[in-house]
Amino acid sequence: MGANSSSISELPENEYLKKLSGAEPISENDPFWNQLLSFSFTTPTNSADLKLLEEATISVCKSLVEKNPRTGNLGSLIKVFLSRTKELKISAECQNHLFIWQAHNALFIICCLLKVFISTMSEEELQLHFTYEEKTPGSYGTECEDLIEELLCCLIQLIVEIPLLDITYSISLEAVTTLVVFLSCQLFHKEILRESLIHKYLMHGRCLPYTSRLVKTLLYNFIRQERSPPPGTHVFQQQTDGGGLLYGIASGVATGLWTVFTLGGVGSKPTPQLEQCSPLANQSLLLLLVLANLTDAPDTPNPYRQAIMSFKNTQDSSAFSSSNPHAFQINFNSLYTALCEQQKSDQATLLLYMLLHQNGNVRTYVLARTDIENLVLPILEILYHVEERNSHHVYMALIILLILTEDDGFNRSIHEVILKNITWYAERVLTEISLGSLLILVVIRTIQYNMTRTRDKYLHTNCLAALANMSAQFRSLHQYAAQRIISLFSLLSKKHNKVLEQATQSLRGSLDSNDTPLPDYAQDLNVIEEVIRMMLEIINSCLTNSLHHNPNLVYALLYKRDLFEQFRTHPSFQDIMQNIDLVISFFSSRLEQAGAELSVERVLEIIKQGALALPKDRLRKFPELKFKYVEEEQPEEFFIPYVWSLVYNSAVALYWNPRDIQLFTMDSG
């Protein structure tokens, strides 16, 4: 940095970086800082470039760790940054490129240094490094200021107060990234951090009053999806003839003082993927998820989670609750649109889950939307492409459906939304189908995938719970959806028979050999029978509540009537089979009376007529099927590693050495 580095490989020998990390204390008023901070580069946007940068600067960082107790240069650098941020808002309004440019560069260096410090030392040691000043070795500053708290507060103020323009985009992104880095100490602990110095600063003191504004700003960054300005536009325009790593700076601005290096190649066009993405939106969402999942302090609930749980629509004129000082208002229509458009990413799906589960205002608004298909279809696509998604993303999508299906209005309305040409559904051409029938198809497909691949009971349970919640409201089921319901029951029936046969053979074999341990077929049989009963209850619920609305299901039931024969006398299913058996007998009799060689259309006509003729009181009433999603105890044990795996794998502006990560194994993300 400064004037002597023309490539990444030369950074370890850069005279300014060597001076920063050397044995000489540098006063915060030294002209050196102007020289150090006068560099420009294309901000790295992928982990490969970031890895190169980290490897090139690790020796400088380690040298600073060693020398800082004597020099206090880290503190001086931070004070230089803090002094320059005081005029940032005015600089943005006055288009003062140079001032913003150098403030950004100072923060970029601080962020790079912090990442190394946090990954190699405890929070207590980190705190000491913020107190060292230019004094005798090992002595501490006597000033009452707390530099960590001041820096954290400054970063939050920068995020919420500086207007987002082309010239401020990079420094806004760097501020968000630096906050993520501050919180990254969790990555280097196997256990969930329940007491953390950084958490304490963010939940108390000077940072606390900014809680609602920070959450609101991060949400709006996600909503707006502002793309990164083209390289160079936020600082100085590149000369047209400047190829390679070096290029000139506009004349008249201390020509020769600055050297420019880039990680992506100066003048190279951004890839289509980069053109489509917003690093600031992505990083803001990750920071929001990290903040929302911080553990509660012993004396204080997490204020960021409180803010997320309580914000309201800008059109809501009702008074805020006095019990929550962190409530605010945001445009729900814009938020809904962004959530619909961004569901391809884990983090957007996780945000949607959190809002539906924790914020009653958002849940009520979403369920009242007349274009609910815009939200449900992306969720169904996640489940449909289950092979390409990680298990956590699939779980979040499934739980979102479960939460939505808790509402009877949702379960009715999805059968009224007619969709045309679902191109991503490959098993069958669906030229016209209701959203409700498509939802059933995708959930059943997920169950079948789970039965043959992952065999996860938790996933099974949630899929069946969603179907059960909807079953009383099934309306005009598509013939293919009706067929798949019965096909799933057929698959379960075959599996039941297979496990039963294995258990019988195993029992016979055990009579010949007392030494061989028996496989636990009883447990397998119990699980499969629970699933079969649930499927019978779902079919029964539809028949007792909306028989006349679902001739295609009755048709599929009659077509595969032999499947149900073995369960009529089974003690686990006798009660629930009564209604199904009655429906099969009633409609079979009417079809026999109509004669042989009936067309499909004629059979459906007879079923529709019979549905009106069947007395409702002949069908036994069972308790309504209703399942409510309940978050497990200590949810942080799941969510905190999940969120940090998203941060780690996103790597929009961060890179960590996988060997240093303790929170999760590298194949879990």
C-alpha cells in the first residue's frame, strides 16, 4: 500500500506496511497515514482473491501482533480512521471522493488486521491490543476511552447515517463486513458463545440506542439489492491506456504518491453473475442473521432479535408497545417483494423463516397477500431440487410451508390460485394446476426422496404435518396430485410388508442361533406404521370434510382399492379405515350398478353424483388434524452454526482458513 506495491506478491515487502507493523511507534498525526492510505484497488469479491490477499499479508499482520504492545500502532490506525469518519456525511453530500477513499482504505486495513487478530487470540488479548499506546513495553493507556466500543459505535453510525451513493458503497460494505469480523470469534469456538465481550458492547452502552436503526438499515440494504458500482467509479476514473496491475491516477492529486493494485484485473468486465449480485445486500443480510441469533445476555434479551420480532408495516398506524423500545416501521410491500425474489439463497430463506415464526405482523401480512404464489413457488422449487440443496435449506423451506399451513385461510386460497406451465416440474407436463395441488405434489416428492435417500424422520414428520394441516381444505385436487397421494400410500404399504417379512425371517433365524444380535426391526416397523397411520388420517380428513370437492381422489382410491384391504383388520388402523372402507364400498356399488366398460369421464360423473347422495352422518368424525411448528429447546445450537456456515461459505468479502474453524466441520456447511 502506499507507493511501492505493484502486485499482491510484493505486499510483504511494502515499505508502508512494514513500517506499520514495525518497532517504531507512529503518532496518529504523522503524515505517514496519508501515504499508507493512498491506494486503490478493485474490492475482492470471491474467496480465491481474498485468500491471495491474506496469504500475502499474513507476515505483516503477525509482525503487528508481536510489535503492537510496544508501538500501539493498531490503536493509532483506528484513531486515524475515527477522526476521518467524523466528516464522512458531509464528504458524501459534497462528493468529496478523496476523503471517503482514504477513510475506506483505513477501514479495509483495520478489517484485514482484525480478522487475523480475532482468529489467533482470545477476546481478552484482543482488548489489550486496543489499549496499547506509545509507552514503555507492556504498559496501557490511561485514557478512559474504550477504543473497541468507540470503533463498534462508529461502524454502526456509518452504516445507518451515511447515504448510500456510488462513492460511499465500498465504505458502507466495509463497515458491515468489519462488524461481521468483530463477531467472528464464534467461528473459533466449538461451543456456543454465551458470554462475549463484543456481544456485550453491541447489546449495552453506546451501541444499544442504534439497535432499531441498524436492523432497519440492514433490512433496507437487503430489500434494495443495490449493485456494486463499476470498479473505479467510486474513487477515480481509470486511464484508458492503463492495462495490467498498475494504472495512473488523475493528475493534480499528488501524482506519483499513489500506487494502484487490483485483485481482479484492472479494466476487466464484471462477470454476469457479479452484475446480478449485490455484495452489500448479501453482507447486510448475513450480519442481520448473526445479530439476530446472538444469545441473550444474563440480564438482557437480545435487542436485535426483539427488533426483528416487533417491527411493523409503514401503513400500520397503531401505537408501539412501550415494552419494546426497539420497534420500528418498514415498507412490508417492498420487503415481501425482496423475499419472493431472493429465495434461491439460504440466507433469504432463513430470514423468511425468522420473520414468519417470530414476527406476527409480518406473518399476518404475508397470509393476507392475494399473490401468495409469488412466495410459495420459490419455496416449492427449493424442495423440488432437494438433491442440489443442503439439508438445512430444505428444512427451512419445509418449516416455512408448515407455518403457512397452520392458517386455514392459506389452505383454502392455494386451491383457488391456478398456475400455467410449471416448467421446472419435470416428472409430468403440468399445463394447468392449482397451487394447492402443486404443493401436495412437491411435498409428496420430498417424502419419497427422503424414504429412498436420507431417511430422516424429522423431515418425514414435517412433510406429513404440512399435508395433514391442508387435508381438510383439499379442493378440486388435480388428478396427478390425487394419484401421487395414493402412490405414496402404496410405497409405504410395500415398505411395511418388506419390514414385516424381514422381522419374521429374523425371528425364525434367532431360534437357530442364540448368539447373533437381532436387528431392531420392531422399531422400524413402529416408525413405518406411524407414517402409514398419518397417511390414512390425511386421506380420511379429506373424505370427511370435502368429499364432494375431490372426485379425482375418490377415483384414485377406487382404482387402487386392493391396497387398503390388508389394513382393514390391522389393530393399528381399524378405526381410521372405517370411513375409507365405507367410501370404497359405497362408490364401488354405484359403479357396479352403472355397468361395465365405463369411460373415465363417466366414472367421474358417477362419483360426483354419489358424493352428493352419500349421507354425511355415515362418516365417523375424527379430531381435526392440526400441527403447529414448535421450535426446539436451545435453538441456538442449530441456528448459530448454520448462520456462521452461511457467512463462511458466502465469502463475498471474507476468507477464513478452514483449518482454523472450530464451530462446525467443513462438510457441514
